[in-house]
Amino acid sequence: MTGSDPRRLVVGRLRKPHGLKGDCAVFPLTDDPGEVFARGRAVWVMSLEGEVVAGPLLIERSRLFHREWLLAFQGHGAREAVEGWTGAFLSAPAEQLRPPAEDEVYRDELAGFAVRCAGGESLGVVSRVLDLPAGLTLEVQGARREYLLPFRKEFVREVDREGRRLTVVVPEGMLDL
């Protein structure tokens, strides 16, 4: 993306072609798949490296199918036209998506957030966001070492998106290791 390109956020993962007419099974990575995958909306196909490989694609039809969505794109009416996208991601311009609520944040914004205990003690800065089998996990660079903190409600009590701060309750013994 160049500086003039809009910021795009990943909204789904392309699973595989479905049927013979160019439909794709998409696993949604958004809370609003009905709106994001609505007919007439534009999306882009992104590689695992985050590079745009196709788009804009206009959604011609969409419907919920079990836990996935089936999407068809204008001008891509055959299975062969979409087969190469299996495993890639769909993205949409951030300004066309519902903005995060007051206590929410986009995943890609978390790096650089300050982390502090509910009592006010500074714990460090988020250096990376990891998608582990147990769920989203933050790598925090502390004063003496780095540690991993699950990004879950029982640990992350407050998200200050504007101030780029997280207030957390640290699991017992985590800082003693």
C-alpha cells in the first residue's frame, strides 16, 4: 500500500471455492459479517504477507452458510476464477467499517500500548500481539524482562485507545517468575 491508499483491515479468511459458480466460503473475522459482506460492498484479497493480490472486488451475493459466509464477486463467475485465493484474507477500508466501541481496539493498534496494573504501577509496553491456540496474547516488554499476557476480559480491565494504554490485572505469580 502506498501512503494514499486507505487503511484496510482484515475482515475474513477465504477458505475454499464452493460450487461451480465462483462462490467462496469465507470465515468471518468481524463482528458484523452481515454488514461487511453485504451485496455491493468492496473488498480486497490479501496474501499472508499483507499484500493486496486482488481487488477491489464487488460482492454480488452473500449468505450465511453454517459458521461461514458464501460470497460471490462480480466478474468472477466460475470456480477457476477464485481457486487461487484459498487461505488468503479479505480486507475492507477501515472507514467503511463500524468504529471500535469505547472499550475496544483494533488488534493491529495494540503494539506500542503502555501496560499498567490497576493500582497504577507501570508494567511495560506491548511489543507484539500473538494469536496462540489459547487466544490472543500480548507480548509485553517490562523493565527487567518480557512476559506474555492473555488479552482477555479477566486480565485486561480497561482499554484507553486514545491514550494508548491498557489497565490490567496480572495473573498471580506472573511477575515473580
